[in-house]
Amino acid sequence: MFSSRTHWQFGLNRLSQKLARMKKDGIPVLDLTESNPTRCGIDYQTEDWLAPLADEKNLIYAPDPKGNEAARKAVSEYYRSKRADVRPDSVFLTAGTSEAYSFLFRLLANPGDNILIPRPSYPLFDFLADLHDLRLKPYPLRYDGSWFIDLPELKKSVDPGTKAVLIVSPNNPTGSFLKREELSELNKIAAERKIALISDEVFSDYFFAEDASRAETAAVNQRALSFALSGISKILGFPQMKLGWIAVAGPDEEVCRASERLEIIADTFLSVNTPVQTALPAWLAKRALLQGQINGRISENLTFIRQKITRGSPAELLAVEGGWYATLRLPSVRSGEAWALEFLEQDRIYTHPGYFFDFPGEAYLVLSLLPPSAVFREAVSLIAERIGKD
Ligand SMILES: Cc1ncc(COP(=O)(O)O)c(C=O)c1O
């Protein structure tokens, strides 16, 4: 009855089963996987964020496939504040970044084609690829004290069915940014092999130090057809408002041909609701009120874990440049999953094992830096104690 693309594994893994049982029994858990900002004690009452939704303009339906012009101008302003010149005309609004991926996969690939994705990275890509009948070919990110793309391996993965290289900068969960030199190599590959670059920059406003070696946004990349993705789920901590965008860049002719197709894809769905588009300029103008809180939280939690997991510790805190996550490498006496189960059973701490993000080898744990600091401190202290005992 159902398409083979939906033949997923249903049911809970061991960790989720255990968590579900604990929740059912009313056992409180210190959740270090929580990265929904609306559940992490961010104060949304500092401003009347809902007021811009009540605009009378919202009673009129005036669809534009790219999204309403004032909203696209606000996106252009957002990039200007990052010293990037992105014209409103090259912006397409979408109902979240996930939908932006969907549009791009439809634009670029036929069934059976492939997209190169970083490994480790964000698990959503598997489902998106299944839904669009695509294959994912992972290219490795390596760690030698900092993360970098294994470019020779990436090059080897490109084949005639490769339609795009996906970059996540900073990556979820490694927190590593794409570097200028890496972008320059990717541009060469993309131009030579006629493949596009898709750059997911949803976390790019969150970084712990400046670094001149970081690549600038792909929204201004002229050397290859590029699609920069972002949205307010991270920029404002508003995942429930469902607003993202694609900024198209590259050689003029390719941008033109991509844009006319994208316009039809977007026009087919017209999925972004009018009120959030109307509200976007006011929201983006005040983003510092929420970003400031989120940055404060992730910086405070990162400082704490850096103090707890130091050089002498049996665990290692991997270098993190930005984003909302930290990665711990634990002694490989057991797998990441076994560690996560032990922390859940013994200490009531819920963490994500590295295999969720396709980390090669063992034993990795990914922690969200967003939970309230009291929760984070208690959980990380217990983790440090247990690792010390082992
Ligand atoms: C790297 C990355 N891209 C995209 C998304 C999804 O963003 P949106 O809520 O705009 O669909 C997420 C969500 O966590 C993410 O981590």
C-alpha cells in the first residue's frame, strides 16, 4: 500500500524506550538533548513578539512566489549587517529550512542522483533524501584538534550522478565552520563538474570567537551556483514560526536559470503564510534581544563544560567554534550508546550518542548547550564524576 521510500524503521531505539519508561513513571530527567529554544528558559516576554502578526495587511492575500518583498528586503538587510551584499531579488522565502532543502532537491536532482553530505552531521538529511528518491554520499569531516573537510575523499565521491555538495556551516553537531580555503576548493570542484553548492548557515550567527579564515556566506559566492539557507528557527529562536529562505548566488546565467525554475516550484506551493512574512522585518530588526540571550546561554554552558572536562580528564571535549552543541569523546571501553544508556539509567541524564549523527568510531556523546545553566551544570558535573570513576 505504501511507497518504498517510506519503508523506514519504526519503533523506539533502546535509549528512547528507556526514556519513555522513565517519563511514564514520572522520573525527572536532566535533558541534555534539548535544543528547542522555546523550551530552554529563553525569555520571550522581553518584547511583544506577537504584535507584528496582528497587522491588517494579513487580511489581504497577495501571493508572490519568492515571498513578500518587504520580507525579502529584511533578509537582504540581515545580510548587509553581516557585510554581505544580497539583493532581495535573489531571496526565496520558504516554510523553514527543511522545505528549502526540499525545493532544492527537486530543482537539482532526478531520482537516483546523489548529494554529498558531511559526516558527522544532522540526521534529518536521511529522511529528506528518501522523500526525494536521492542517495546521500557522505564525505568525511576529520578531527585533529579542529575539524576540517577531507577534500581528497570528497573529490573521490563525486560521480556523474552527483548534483550538489551540501555544507553545514557551522555544522550540527561539530560546530565547525567552512573555511575560505575549503570553499575555494569546493568552488573548483563545483565549477568543473557542474554541481551546485548548498550551504546551510542556520547557526552562523552563533560563534564563540572571530576567525578570519572562515568562509563568508555562500549567498555572495560568485564562483559556483550556490544556495545559502537560513531561517528564523535559529536566528530568532522561533522554530514554530516556520520561516526560512534560500539566497541564490553564482554565475549570472546559472542563477537566472535556477531562479526561474525555483520560482515555479515555490509558486506551486506558496507555503509561507502571510502573517510571518509581514512580521519578519520587525522581528529581524530586534533579533539581538533573543540572540543575545541564546549566545549568553551557550557561552556560559560551554565555559562550564570546558572547566569540567580538562586535559587530565578521561574524556575530551572536542573543539567547537559555533552552533548550539558540544561533543564529548569518551573512553572507548564502551560505545557511545552504552555510555548514553548508563548516564540515563544511573544519573537520569539524557544525551545523544554519536551514532545519531553518524560519527565514525566510538565513543561520542553530543550535548546541547541550550538547556538552562542549572540543568547543564548539574548534568555535566555528574557526567564528569562518572567518567572519572570508570
Ligand atoms: C543544520 C540544520 N539545518 C536546518 C534545520 C531545520 O531548520 P528549520 O526549522 O528552519 O526547518 C536544523 C534544525 O535543527 C538544523 O540543525
